[in-house]
Amino acid sequence: MRAAYVEATSKDNPLGALRVGEFEPPAPPDGFRRVRVVASALNRHDLFSLQGVGLPDERLPMVLGCDAAGVDDDGRSVIVHSVLASPGWEGDETLDPRRSLLSERHPGTMADYVWVPERNLVPKPEDLSFEEAACLPTAWLTAYRMLFTVSPAAPGSTILVQGSGGGVSTALISLAAAAGFRVWVTGRNAEKLDRARALGAADAFEAGARLPERVDVVFDSVGEATWSHSLKALRPGGAVVTCGATSGSAPSAELNRVFFLQLRVLGSTMGTRDELLRLTRLLAATGVRPPIDSVLGLEEAADGFARMAAGDVFGKIVFRH
């Protein structure tokens, strides 16, 4: 089958590790179902995979991709939930210490076909296109869990989203605005800040700018570059919800500020199948749709990866299969 995959990772030249071509998939585990992929979406996780992050040599070659929407062998239009719990695990799969994502232990979604457990298939609403549905399983599910499961803020609260153009950031802006939050956004690109306002942000500021007032919750996926600003932006008793650290994972903790102002630091990772199902229902009910930066053929995967690596993205890059 045709696939975008990695056969030898490279820390120094990750884009050079990407291969697009014929790939012979391994036999799927018992109980896995086949999905013909119609569309897949690109995530920063895929760039990390090319560098070998979470992907040791003994698991290579590996098909890339966490996100997909397609058609199963029964003819059902489905969205693929990419969090794979370990055998016998019950409850919230994001808390399973042995969980994995597609493309870490099992072949990912950037291929003609992907195989997943039956429970990892979620019905695709008819009014969501395959390209829109493919955007949901990683970035949009992460944002949904951060906003509605982990965050203590209620609609009407003022929140700050660090970053204006990435998949998680645009999902947070869109979902929070639709739910009635007052959304502020920071970023380094004036055009992207304007587009964030168009998604529903009440106001947008340069990265690191002093805000008009302190906020109830900050959503931070950037890490070191924004961490100090995130803590300073919080009102006493506020919380920062973090789901990633694309600029580095070891900022100063600023513990004096944390304990004196009784701030909370809350971690959030991906989401559950049930949260993905509720997310699809929310989009169907509200009309909110993922902003799509571009749709490329799978054979153009290298162009999509290069654009993400350069940061030249607003919303999601989607591959049409």
C-alpha cells in the first residue's frame, strides 16, 4: 500500500527521514479493524517521530500519522481515535501508563489503510467533511479535554491561549469562543493574530505583552518560551493548563509565584474516545469547523512537513488519500 513513513530517524535532518511510497504493512493484531483512509492530518508529533522521539530503531520502519477519517470494511464513515490503551485497561485511556498513539507501536494513519481496535472507531457526522473530521483526533481532542475536562474555568471566564496559529491553539480559540468564554490570544505574527480574532478571540496581543487584566486560566502548549508570561498572566488562584512544550520542557518553575498566589499547574494529554465522540456532537450542534491551512495529496507529504517545520501554518494541514 502507499504510505508516508520513516525507516531511519534523524535528529539533525528530520525532513530527510521522510519517505513516501509503497509500504508492506505488518499483520494486524487480532481484533483490529481495517479502515480505508480518505484523509489524514499532520501534527507536530509526526515531526518528532522523524527525529526518533518516542520511536526507537527497533520499531522501524513505521507509518506516520495519528489522525484519520475514512471508511471501514462495513461501509461506515468513521473517525479514528488514535490513543491505544493496553490490553485489559479499563477507564480513562489517557491515564494508562502503557498507552500509545498510532505510529508509535502500531502503523499510523498516513497510508491507504490503517488498522485499529473496534472501540477506536467513532462515527463521522454526515455534515463534517472527511478533511474536517481528520483534524479532530489529536489537536482538537487535546483542546476539548483541556477546555472542558481539565480546566476549572467556566463559560464567561477570561482565558488566555498562548500561540495563535497551531492546531491546538486554533481549536482552543474556536471551541472556547463558541462556548461563551472571553478568549485572549498571544502570538508573534500580526496576520495570524487577525485570523485568531476572526475565529472568535475577543482580543489578541504580541507574545509576552502585558495584558489589560489577569486571566482565570492560561492554556500553554509552548513551554519554556511562554511559561513565565503564563504564570504572570494569572489572577491569584488561577490555573495554567499545559499539554506540550514545543519550545522546551524545562522553564524556571517560579515556585515563589506559584505558592504565594496559590496558582495551579494542570497537565493534559490527548483525550478519550468518549470525549472525541462528544467533540463531534459539539461541532455538529454549533457549526464550528476546524480551520484548514491546506489540503495536499499524500504524495505531497514532504511539502506539508516542511511547512509545519517552518511554522508557516494556520490551522491544520490535511492530506487527501
